[in-house]
Amino acid sequence: MKQISTMRDVADRAGVSVATVSNYLNDAKPVASKTRARIESAMQELKFVPSIAGRMMRGGRSAAVGFISIDAPDPYFVEVARGIEDVARESGCVLISCNTGGDLTREKQYVEALATMRIVGAIVHPAFTGAGESHLDRLRDAGSSVVLLGADESDYDACGVSTDDVRGGFLAVEHLISLGHKRIAFVGGPGGERQMRDRFAGALGAVRAACLAELSLQRIDASGTSIAARAEVGARIAALSERPTAVFCASDSLALAVCGTFARLGIRVPEDIAVVGYANTDQTELASIPISTIAVPQYEIGRTAAHLLMSESQSGHQHTRTVFQPRLIVRESTVGHRG
Amino acid sequence: MKQISTMRDVADRAGVSVATVSNYLNDAKPVASKTRARIESAMQELKFVPSIAGRMMRGGRSAAVGFISIDAPDPYFVEVARGIEDVARESGCVLISCNTGGDLTREKQYVEALATMRIVGAIVHPAFTGAGESHLDRLRDAGSSVVLLGADESDYDACGVSTDDVRGGFLAVEHLISLGHKRIAFVGGPGGERQMRDRFAGALGAVRAACLAELSLQRIDASGTSIAARAEVGARIAALSERPTAVFCASDSLALAVCGTFARLGIRVPEDIAVVGYANTDQTELASIPISTIAVPQYEIGRTAAHLLMSESQSGHQHTRTVFQPRLIVRESTVGHRG
DNA sequence: TTGAAAGCGCTAACAA
DNA sequence: TTGTTAGCGCTTTCAA
């Protein structure tokens, strides 16, 4: 590894001052075309790569946006990330994607690392702990903006984007009840405690609203976010003595995994058991049995969050909350083949 | 947004010099416990977040490792990323995950951005272009190490980790031939041209090695990496006048999507058509119909790459290539229910 | 159109 | 054990 060259080196080689090189690089002031040419070839010869350090020293920021999520590889977050990235790129920022696995310690590590890097800001889907999100202050302290996903005012005072998950849970179970199901299971799991809580609350609300005596809602949780852990829930449901006739899975990933397990066990969906997912990720439409689900505008959520972040970092305006409304999408996993 | 406080502020507030604060922060020299306490409370009061800029100026690097891949959300890369992250964290580095979508322009943007940030190094799964990977020199020029995934010596001189994909393709098709299939389709697609090429070459090799007159291998490619594009290939295969009796999909994602389409069209797997995937991601085992596939040690690949990166960045030793051998895993998508 | 010089936040060598 | 000081790579006045 040779010496890394600096603006000073480029300036010397081109026979100009560092100020001129800086002006050239930032289009800050006009630079004579002959001078430009000399600078350009000097940069080529010296393989100059500007360092962000110098810029940062002058109060500048890393041209990066952080995305801290519970389960980055989940198709839901993947779509959100795509929305964020598309907006971030318009502002010349790269996306730094960090996966906490729902672990608060890791979340804190990432927050600290990103704060140290003086990124423009971070979009955070917190591992909800009920203890507030004061560790996010570290980002603020470092001058980075914060936008929350799936949290509310009581959690932390920041711009936020979320979905009305109580309503979503309600829609899902209302649908199942309207199909005549009496024994319904709610399938939750780790990752997004707050979402789970709201979706379950909505599900319960639908049961109450139905006012039917024999209606039961049973809750079952996955033990982890791995596919194996999610698939295992399906086996547990199948083994239940009084097996439910319908399950509402609080995420599409759960629904997909549960459906896979049912198929392998020879349990037919929806004839033996109906399944509803949550989020409407691509997979649900194109699964072996297309899955009914609660649609959430994932990509839009990402874009909206990124826009909020960008405008907050530029003008530091007042905090805003955007709440999207979910809607029910009916597919074969609840109504069977149509027509 | 108040002023961001600096070491200078902390030092003043604690009534010590900046050097002492620095020593405290880096455990560089012993600091008296009374002094420590004063520094600590000053840091608290001022909400001090150290800036990486200062450190970087002194030749330091961002405690980050980059991962530039073609399709970050693909389960294959997710597992690789997990391997990288686990190793990176041991060295106190965060993972910056960047998704190129197979687009060389975006790959270059990310390379430049990471080079500017003076990261420790990057692990790159390039969008193979045949034109070499000279843009990766930018990382080198910035003093960052580079480790390649799925490329070979002819592409770029760097440490690398890959899989013997020719062998993998051979194993897959050999398996199908051994089951008596005569009309076989190879399903490829964008993302990892070099892998596609090798897997197809291996598949062809198996056909040739079989020395059977009526054996045909037809190639069909997906038009994109979206689930919809992948699912569409299944429909195209189903519509073929001389429909193949077996398909070898060059990735598990393709295999899963194709199987979904087949199921929706009422085509039975494996009775009507057998399917083999590639990589052995979790999904294949837990799909509705467990999918036969070519196992590749994804997590190990990530770990190995990260170890190479870390040791290169520390000692700049000679370049090393690790090639993993794939192996066949037989499941129901080719042999039906067993027992 | 260009240059000189100050300063950003931090580390490290040296002095006290 | 603590302080002084000289940079590190860059931007940005201000002057030429």
C-alpha cells in the first residue's frame, strides 16, 4: 500500500494551490480550463480520493443515511429500504443498512457508530422496549436527524411514519369472522413488539365487535425470526387438540412459513385452515397458494421517512407524524379458488 | 439543534487539557480517577459524541466494513452478510451494506462513497462485466482493502472467496439425468453473470458426459430480480410446446418462484416437472415442497471473506483465493415423497 | 482567476 | 499524571 495522496499532493503536482483544487472539486468558484486540465491529470496520476475527514472537520457530514431495523432481510424492510435508498440517492447519499435482530445492545452500538460518523440522519425501526428510545439522543447530539418507523409520540419525540396496526389487525380478523370462522389463532413473534401488540389489539377488537359467544382467539408466538422458528409455529398449531380453523399471522414471513409447514403436513389451505398475513410483500401474491393479507405501503413508508429525514436535516422544522391506513387483500388462502 | 460539543469543550468544562480527554477516551495513558470522574460528568453534561473526523485526519479509518452485492435482500447474500457482520463486529466494525442491483454505475457510486469514507475495506460481489474490476482500485487508492466474492484471478487481483460453480451446475444436472430426465431446462437470470455462466457450463458438461442422444438442455432467463420476473419464468416454461420434465434453476430464489407458479398453474412438482435450486438457503428446506438444491456454505463464505479482509488490512499480506466445493442435497422437488 | 492562511476535532510526541 | 503543541486533509474567508 503506497501513500494515500491528498489535496496538497494534487495541488503541488498541478502547480496550483490547495484552494484552487478545492474550488475545482466543489465547483465553488470558476477555475480556468487550463488549470482544470492540469488538476485533472494530477488527480489521475496520483489516484487521488478525497477524504471525508477534511470536509467533516468543517462541519460537513458523511453523505450517508442510516437505516436501523429489526430484521433487515425481511421482505417488508427490504421494500422500506428501497424507498429510503431511492430518495437518499437523489440527495447524493448512500444507505447504510444496519440489522439489530431486535437486540437493544446492537441497536445502541449502531446508533453510536453512526453518530460518530456524523451521518445526515437515521431512520430507525426500534426494538420497542417501553423504556423510551433515549439512546437515539446520541444521534441528535451528533447533529444527525432521526426519523422513527412504527413508533408513536409516547416513545420518542421525532418525525415518524407508521401504519394503523390496530386497524390492520381488526380488518384481518373481521375478514375471518365474516367467513364463519369461530376458532381463530393469532400468530406473533419477536421483532416489532409494538406492532405485535397493536395487531393483536385490533384482532381482539374484531372478536369483541362480532359479539358471538363461541368465538375464540388464541395467541401463539414464534420463538425467533429464523425461517425454522417461524415454520415451527405451523407445526405447533397443527398439533393443537382443538385446532383453529383460521390463523392471522402478524407478518407475511410468518404466514409464508406457516403455509409451508401446513403443506408439508398435508393440511390444506384454506379448506382445513385459512391463513391471513400482514404487509402484502411480493411473496404473498406469488406463493403456491396466494395469501390474503393486510396491505401496507412499504415502499411509500420508506420514501416518506427519507423525505422527512432530508427536510429535517436541512431546515430542522417541526416534527411530523404520518400514519398510513392498511387495507385488506383477499386471496386464495382464505377464500379458495374463485370463479 | 444546539452546537455539537467537541473534545475542547469537554476539556474546558472538566478543567483539563484536550490531551487528557483523548487519553481517557482511548485508554492511551493512565488518567487519575478524580480526573476521570470530572471528564465523565463533563461528557454527560455536554452530550459529547466523538467525531470520527479528527481520528481519520490522523490516518485512522472509519470502523466500518462495506459489503457491495448484486442483490442484498436475496437470502443467499443475507447469509453471507451475516457471516461478514459477525466477524466484523469482533473487530468493532459495523457493516455497511450496499445493494447495486447488478448495475455497474451504482456499484461505482458505492465504491467511491466508501473510499471517501476511508472504511477498513470492502467485500464486493461484482456485477461481472468482463471489463475487469478496475474501479475497485479506488478503494485501494484510499487505503481500503478489497476482497472479492465469486470472481476469479482474471477479473481482478485481490483476495477472493468463491464456489466451484461449474461443479455445482454439473452436480445438479447429473442428478436430473440420473433420474431419467431427457428434456431439461436451465433457468438463469440477471445478477451474477459469472455464476450463471459457470453453472450453465457445468450443466452442459453433465449433459455431454451423459452421452445420450435424446438429451436436451434448453436455457431460459428471467428478465429481472423481482419476484414477479422470477415467477414469470415459470409461466413461460409451463407454456412451452415441448415442456421440459425438469428444470435446474441457477438460484434458490428462482426455484422458489418457479415452484410457486407451477403450483398455481396446477403443475405438480416433481410428478410433472422436477426442480433443482442453487445455494441451499433456508427457504428451500421449509418450502411447501422441499426443494433439492446445491448446497453452498454461505455463512462460511461471509466469515472467510471478512477474515481475509481484516488480516489484509492489518498486515497487507499476499492475496489468497478460497474456493468452496458445493454438494447436492436431494429433497422432494426431484424425488417426491420418500419412504 | 488564483493564493495564503486560519481553523475544523482529534492524536501523539514531548515537556513538565 | 497532566499540559503544550504540531499537525492530519480539507474549506473558506480575504487578499492579490
